[in-house]
Amino acid sequence: MGLVSVRLFANLREIVGHPRVVLEANSMREVLKALRSEHPALQPLLCEDGEVRPYITILVNGENIRDLEALATSLSDGDEVAIFPPVSGG
């Protein structure tokens, strides 16, 4: 398993208490499983019926996982994952 850096933004960062965590994972599915296990309050915000909620954006090294292999996206040691909740402004 590789070590990946996971950057969290907005309310996700507030729930975790840190802007970045380092996890051992080989896929995006493993990243989300680890995050939800360590921080159960993330579960309803990130996933629904085993899939990433449509309003959550996840990038791996700057590429949207929806353009890759979604939760099956493979990760390597040193990859950076960024998870963004919906953003609103005014």
C-alpha cells in the first residue's frame, strides 16, 4: 500500500480537524473507507448507496476521479487526493 496525502476543504476539514491527512491506500475506495472509519460524521456527506455523492468533487493529482475510474481509481505512493464539498457564494 502506498501513502497518499488527502486534502480536505470547508466543512470536511472542520469535521476531521485537519486540512490534510496521510493514509495508506491503493484506491479511492480505500481512501473513503478509511476516512469514514476514522471520522463517521463524514459518511452522510461523502457517500450514498456506496457511491460518491454527485456534488462532491474528488481530484487525484489534479484529475477528477469521474474522468478516471471513479472509486476504482488506483493510487500510488505520494499521490495527492483533494476532496471538495459543494461551494456556494454570494
